Amino acid sequence: MLNKRDYFNLPFEASLILAIIPFTSWICGAVTRLTEGKILAGVVRLLFGFTIVWVLDIVYMLTYRKIFRLIEI
């Protein structure tokens, strides 16, 4: 099942694995937001991606099957 909101349009299972690994979650989250044109959100991901955002990514992937969106601008 593909979800447009997952990392690089990968299947849910692949995105979940990427979200669980802290380094890949940090990098993929920032790159995903930057490629969407969300510069502020990408910078926030780069600065705070290893903290609570990482935990929220895992929780959101398990409950909502999509990555966490801190800033929707």
C-alpha cells in the first residue's frame, strides 16, 4: 500500500523501518520536507530530528501510517 505522505512514496513497511532507525529518520524526514518545498519544516527536522520528532515519527507511523508533520507550511 503506497501512501503519498511516506518517505519518498515508499511502501508503509519500508517507511516504518526508515522511521525506526534514528539517523535515517532524521535525514529522510529533512530531505522529504525540503523536496516538498517546505524549507522551514526541513530546517526544523535537521535541528530537532534526533529528539522528540523521531519518537513522534514512530508513533505516527504505527498509528496513522504516515510520517509526522510538525509544520504544515
